[in-house]
Amino acid sequence: MGQLHPLPIPEGRWSVVSVDFIVELPKAHGYDAVMVVVDSVGKRAHFIPTHTTCTALGTANLYRKHVWKLHGLPDAFVSDCGPQFVTEFTRELYRLLGIKLSTSMAYHPQSDGQMERVNQELEQYLRVFCSKWRDDWDDLLPEAEFQYNNHIHSATKYTLFMLDIGWNPRMGFEPRPLNSNNETANEFFERMKLVQEEAKVALAKAKDNMARYYDQRRIPAPEYKPGDCVYLDASDIETKHPSKKLSHRYLGPYTVERQVGPLAYKLRLPRSMSHLHPVFNAVKLRLAPLDPIPGRRARPPPPPTLINNKEWFDVEDILDSRIFRRKLQYKVKWKGLRLRGRFLEPVENVAHARDLVREFHRRIPTLPSRSRGCSSWTRRFSVRARAPVHRGAAP
């Protein structure tokens, strides 16, 4: 469900950066994870050895040491680690660099497919070339990074080095050119500009093709309006339920506050879920029916009736009567409140239902009434009149 909405193509290189992790690898010189950083335009990647337990602060340190010194600060980050991780990671990176600036964050769980592809290629490379004991994969990361950045990308039709630095690094076994080409700075600038524009066109075409093939087997995501009640997919949410398999697949229902993007909605979450970011993708939501099981969810009671400028709730039936602390009380079934709407009310609260009271005593004349057990019935019945107050359920 939900059509593909690819990320927009950024204006320049390293302006939008994707960050992801390959975790739980075999131990190699103290490392068990790889931090993968990819440029969204040029697709050039950096592979950095790290640990599975790396925090947002540790990620910011790694980015500063290995990526920032080469490419500077981006305009936005994209990560499948979650919007809270991206926010904290960016805050820590700016703190380390001594910069007081707020940036826009991006979190597109349905659109950031390039990271999955890069991770697959890196895992395949390490699987082929690492030793039998799988304890030297960290030493292979420089070669893996060079190999990945030196191949022709299927979307841009250029090598990733060419798009990023303007030439392909020398490997040592290329044929030596007969004539050396010395281009001026203006020629280099124009060539890089042309290459970048061609790469953007190729990326746009690749994204369109990807979206077209992706949408062939999917229906458009439903649109929700403020006030709609939706269920939230619980597959990515940690709960206190002891069994993940037997816990609820959906949580809620929760109320939609507003739409914040083409496929993103902000929900009104309870206080117990305040640690979650309230904005979710439409693929995580499902419209909650008004009455999933007929009769299970009680309908709201009807509004009161105005009699002599007083609000009175409609009485459906009189069920019982008793004397409590020398006062007459009736067990009343209020209209529209179903089984839970049976309350013990003082006599003055049923003053507008005289016909039902008479009918009740005609059926059961032995129970307390205005003539049996309460001498002040007539005075209260005719003088006092107010809207009923539900004090408690009948025993």
C-alpha cells in the first residue's frame, strides 16, 4: 500500500547525505559494524568501521573525522535509524564543530532505497574477499570503498569519483596517454557543471522508472483528515508486552492532528508514548472503523431535553425503588446509555417521568413509593426539579 515518493534530487554534491549502519558483523580488531555514508547526488560512499552500540554522539564524531573534513556540512541527513536519532546526531555534530544552527531533517522510510543497495554491495564484497575466520573485514574497507566509488553507477552512467572530484584516480595499470591534456580552470568548471547536470537528468530518469515499476503492484495510500481515528503499525515500536509474536499488531486508535507532508501525518499520542516522534508515514497507519464490532462500542448518549429552562435526560424505564437514609430512590435506566446507564437516583431526578413511575408501581405495588415509606414524596416531586446526577451504579 502506498505509492513510491522518491526523495527530490538535491542541488549540489554532499548537500543531502544518507547515513546507515551494517551491524552485528563478526569481531575484527574490536569492530563489529560499518557506518555507511552516501552522497545523494554523486552516490560516492565512505565505509567507516565502528561498533553496533555506536550512539548519536559517536556517529557525529565519526562523521567529523572521516566525512566532514572532506566534504563539509550537508543541508540535510537521511537515515533509517529514526528521526530522533537524526536530530540528536545533527545536534551533536554541530556542537562538536562549534556551530549554532538549526537544519532541516529528513526521514523517508519508503524512499531511501539507495542505502540498502550500497549495503548489499559492501556485504557481498566482504563475503568474497575476507578470510576464512572472518576477522579481517575491517582491513578490506579501504579497498571496498575505492572499488565501489570507481565503478560506473547504473543511474548516473559515470563513476562516482568522476562526479565528485572530476577525474578517475590512477590505479597503476592504465595505458599511458601519448599526449597530456592541460585544461584551464574555466574548462574544468564547465566540464564538471555539464557532468553534474547529466548526472541529475540520469538520476531523475532512474527515479521515475523506479517509481513506475514500484507503483504497478501498489495502490495509492489513503488520505486522512484532521480528526480521523487511525491504528498505528506496532512492528517498529517497542512495548512492555513479554511476547512480540503475541502482542498487538496495531496500536490505538489515535486521532490525526494534521498532515505534515505528502505521506506523513502527525498523531495525537497518549502521554505514555511521549518518547515517540508523533509523525508517521501513511504506510504505518490504518483507518479505524467507527464501530468495528456492532454493539461493542457504546454510542454517545442523546442530548438532554429542555423543560421549563431545565435540562432533563430521557428516562427509558424504572427498574427498582428503595428507601436509603430515609429518602426514596429509584433505579433508573437512562435512554441511550444501554446496560451501563442504570443508576440509583433520588426521587426529584425522575420528576419528569411520572408516567413511568406510576407504571412501575402498578406492576410492583409492594416496593417503596410516595405512599409507602416516604411522607415527603409529594412535596419533593412537585417542587424540586433538576438534571440528574449519576452518582454510582446500582449494586
